[in-house]
Amino acid sequence: MQLSIRGVDEKLSVALKREAARRDTSVNKTIICLLAEAVGTAPKQERPAVHHELDHLSGVWTAIDAAEFGAAAACFEEIDEEMWR
């Protein structure tokens, strides 16, 4: 069966191309898979969760940075006996 889809705006076109790249397949195959998932004839492909809160910090510390931070934060491991009385 052949279908033509009209009225695809630029935003949707970009999103479909991005999804096709993520799935490492053609845009046509991606659209077919997305349609099948949407109508329930195929299981949905799970997308990995993406969090952006601290992503920019991930993996940017060197071993020296980590050691310096550990040394600076060591005082937080000490128990103040007076505070617990």
C-alpha cells in the first residue's frame, strides 16, 4: 500500500529526520514504525530517559579535581559530638 502525507511542516520534518537518525534507519521506515506503534500493531520502542539538570557537569572532573573536592568536603564527614548532646 502506498500513502502520501501532505502538510508536513518543517518542525515535524526535522523531528522525523532526527528520530530516523536515532533509530539508525530511513525516514520512511521510521514513519511506518511510528504509525504502527501509535495504532498498537507494534510495541513502542523505548526511548532512553534524558535529563538535563546536571548533564553539563558529567565527566568533566579530572582525578585531581575529584581529589581536591574530596579533601575539601572531608570535614562534612566529621561528627560534632557537642551538636548531638
